[in-house]
Amino acid sequence: MARIFTSDHVDVVTAKHLYETMTMDAIAEKMGMNRSKVQRLLRVPDAAPTTPTLPIFPDEDIEAEEILDHMEHRFEKRLEHDAALKWFSIRMPTNEPMGLTFVGDPHIGDTGCNIKLLREDCQTMALTPGMHAVNLGDTTNGWGGYLIRLYAEMDSSRETEHRLARWFLQESGVPWLIWLMGNHDLMDGEFAAYIKTLNAHQIPMLDWRAQFKLVFPNGKEARIDAAHNHKGTSIYNKLHGQKRAALWEENADVYVAGHHHNCAITQEELDDGRWVTMMRARGYKWIDAWAAIHQFRDNRHGASVMLVIDPKAESATEFIHPFADIKTGARYLTYLRSK
């Protein structure tokens, strides 16, 4: 049927009038329009609702694509950060000989920690000109998880351990270059965050391993691979992990770790001609029930180990000298700097 009405107003009036006696489909046919148009004119639903009208809530989060964009950006930032941690440079101010002490696991707060020796070594590091230090990790016991029960066997609470760690970082006078986080530092998930908030001088604080270069004004570089521990063990060689890293991982002049509570030092020329130094620091936990039960050797030397680095040296064998006793190393450093 041809449409007989043209005015929108007339359409509305007519549709409402017809709706009193006709169905919506009949009105649509009579007025020459589709059913939905008639429904809009009448502003009435198809039929009386038979179920409740439920609310429509907005989405609880942003669109998935927006989340993916954000995650992509965060990944790029983390990748950039991770790349910056590989072989970062520490630029030394002079070409004077310098000392670098690698502080073995302190386990400060443990009743088996040799506090007297730790304080003496801190004083040596603090008072020796040209000395710097790297913490190899396990600053405290930091018991977490099911091992938290071991706090019952200690005289020091977690709060006291934190206080002692703050002394070690801020008040001991040790000229820190780097702090590593060992397995005990990361065990309860709290200590690492706590100590980083105290790090006013922005000392690099890294989980487990630091690969860095000491860069001197004359162009000399000392490449250091310091880890709480390197992968690999052997009953025949305490430095197996360091030797493995020297042979199969990235090139460095020095490979050094703690963790095993024993000391060893060696220097050798590898087949590729590199003169490398490999070391382990024993740490300060002198009385250790775990070690006694498992019959580990009760080592007494090299709680911390030290390098004397002479940028003016003319040969690789003169460039880096290791010491198992940092007092002896400090005397040699002082002699070199006085020349």
C-alpha cells in the first residue's frame, strides 16, 4: 500500500490513534512503513516485559588491547634495564692503585658470626685509602618460609638483623661499590626491599650476580664477574664454578663468589691467553650447625678476599694481585700508593 501520511507529527498522532484498535503489524501495513518505525513512533515496547530489566555495568578494566600495549611498554623498559646491568662501567677517578675487597657472607646477627673479625675487617676497609668493597650477599640469615622457625634458635630477631644490616650499610664506614643479594637475603621477600630503601647513595644492589668493569682514566679496564655463587660444584676443586664461568661464559679478569663458606684463590693463564683470577670468600659464620651435620670442612681463612689493582702495571700478572687476608692486602695497597 502506498504511504498516505507525510508529516512526522501526523504520523505519530495517526499511529497512536490506530493503536487503540489495531495491532502494530496492521498499523505498519496501513501506514506503509516497517514495524520498528511504528514502534519508535509509539514509543512502546513490543509487549509487556515478562522478566526484570537488569542493569548493564561498565567494564571493570581497560580493553585487552590497552593492557597488551601497557605490558609491551613495561617489557621494553625491563629489557632495557636488564641490558644495562650487563658489564656496566664504574669509572675510577685516578690511575692510582686501588683495593677491592669482596666481603664474604656476613650472616650478621647469627650467634655463629665472628663479630670481632667482621668489625676489624670493616675498620681496615674504612681506614685504608684507595679501598672499595663488594658485598657478596647473605648479609643476614633472613629466615623465611618454613625456615622461619630457626629464629627460635637465634638471639637476634628479624628486627635486630635489620638494624645490624643498616649499620653494615650506613655506619660501618665500608666504602661500598656494590651489594649483592644472596639466597638468604631473598628468602623472606622483605630484606631486599628494606635494604634498598636505605640505599641513599644509590649503590648498585643486584640479585645474585654483578658483571662490571672498573674503568681507569688511562684506558685500562678490569672486568669483574662477582656472584653470590657461580654454577657448578666439584669435591676436587673449590673453584669449579669460577673455572666453569671462565671457560664457558663471558670473558672477565676476575671471577669471585661466596656462598659455600670456604676460601680458595688461584691465578692462571687460560688457553686463549687470558690471565684470570678466581676466588672464593669464606664469610664470617664461624659456628654453623648445618655444616657440622653435613661434615663440611671448618675453614678459618679468607673471610673476605681482596684484590689490589694497579692500572699503571705493564703486564697482566702485575695488574691484579689477590689476597686472602685483607690486612696484608691493605698494607700492600698502601705501599704501592706511596711509591
